[in-house]
Amino acid sequence: MEWLQKLSAMYDVIRPALDITILASLLYLTYGLLVKTQAVQMIKGAGFLALVYGLATLLKLSTLVWILKALAPGLLIAVAIVFQPELRKIILRLGQSEFFRPNAKPNPGHLEAVITAAEILSQKRRGVLVVFPRKINIKNIIDTGTKLNAEISSSLIVAIFEFDGPLHDGAMIIQNERIAAAGCFLPLSEQQDIKKSFGTRHRASLGMSEQSDAVILVVSEETGAISLAFDGKLYYDLSPAESTRKLQDLLEHGKRSAGIGETSVDAGDTNLFANGSFDSVNLEAAPFKK
């Protein structure tokens, strides 16, 4: 029984560290979900009200404290109503996340096949929408299309998107080094400041990137521009080489590489992007039409 006592004593020593580690991990995961939605504004507002309440209590401002206490229940209900879409996204991400699934390293040959097909279709001014899921399960999106479970090849991708067939208008899902499905329906973006000239494909790519951690490849039917959408942002008119490098980095490491974001533009050009961000732009890009 002596070893049990030693084990119990050892656990008493590491318990505080374990408690803090688990709490910090939960806070980090929660922050990661919040920062990808507009709910971060809700947190800032709640923090401000908490600060005001703390100062009012410290300074013994009884009237202000009474008003804040009276308004607190109503504010909670108002927050739940106003930020219902953001709260829904957070719950959806928690329900769909596969935190313990290891990241599958992308096959460079498969990525090259996709980019080659995108380049061919870009020259022909044919629209393309390809989704690369990461950790969040998107089975509900796959179920909206036609399941293929086919090998990845440039010729098959070109064949699906080149002609006005039944699968050409939807999105293709590439998962586990296979073409899982095509003709899938994606949710449209809920952002209010999207440039009016954005087409449905760009809005769908943004919507998908808002509701999941997937990376979406888009080819504009009007301009032929190749773009990537992830984390609720659209990076417009990338070169094939830059698209390949960025895709591989995002799918392998799940983070941004230094490639996108090194070039800045004037503030007046921020309307190129759906959310006003100008982390990336190709300065030699054709005028934005879609």
C-alpha cells in the first residue's frame, strides 16, 4: 500500500499544474473558436460592462451598480438574440470538431493535379469550387452532393467543371486523398460588407470558411482569377505556384505561411476583399470583376 500513498502524494503535487493546463487548453480552444466569428465583439462588450461594474462597485456608486444589476438579465437575453448566428457557429464547430484526429499530410502530386486543373479551367474561364476539409467534419456538406470516392486527377476535375453538367455548379470535396463528392451545396457568407461584384462561388467559399476550418479553392468564371478562402477571408488572384505553396502549408500545418501577407496595398484597395482585409494581394492582378 506504500506505493499507493506515494502515487497519491505525487498526484497532489502535479494536480495544480494539471488543473491549470486543462483550463488553459480549454480557454485556448474557446478563443480559437471565438476569434473566427464575430462573437469576439460580444466578448469585448461583456468585458467592458464587467469593467464598468467593477469600477462602480469599487467606487461605491450604488445607483450605477443597481442599474447594472437590473439590466443584467435583459442584457444576457439580448446578447443571445443578437449574436445567435455567432453562438450557433461556435456550437456547430464544437459539435463537428475532431480534436484528436491527426492532420493528414497532403500529397504534393494531388495538390499539383488540382492546381493544374484550376489553371486549365482558369484559361477557359470556367468556374471552379474545391473544398479541402481539415479538422472539422463536413459530412453534412458532402451529403448534399453526389458521392464519387474517385482518384484525384486533373482530367477528372476538368471534366466535371469544364462543361455545364449536373455537377459543374456545385462544390467538389477532396478528403483523404480522394474526390469524396461533387455538386455539393455550400452555405453563403453572412458578412454584410462583401463587395457587390462577388459572385455566388466567392460568397459560398467565404461562407464555408466561416462555418468550418476548410480551405476553399475558387476560380472566377468571369476573370479566371484563382483564389483561396479560409478563416473567413478571401485571398484573391493568386498565382498557381503561390496557391500550391499556400494550400500545402495550410493542409499540412494548419497555419499561415509567410508567403501571403508580405505584400500590402493602399487602404483604398481594401474593397478587393470580402471583409476589408488586405493581408494579401497580387499587385499585377487583373481588375476585379467578380
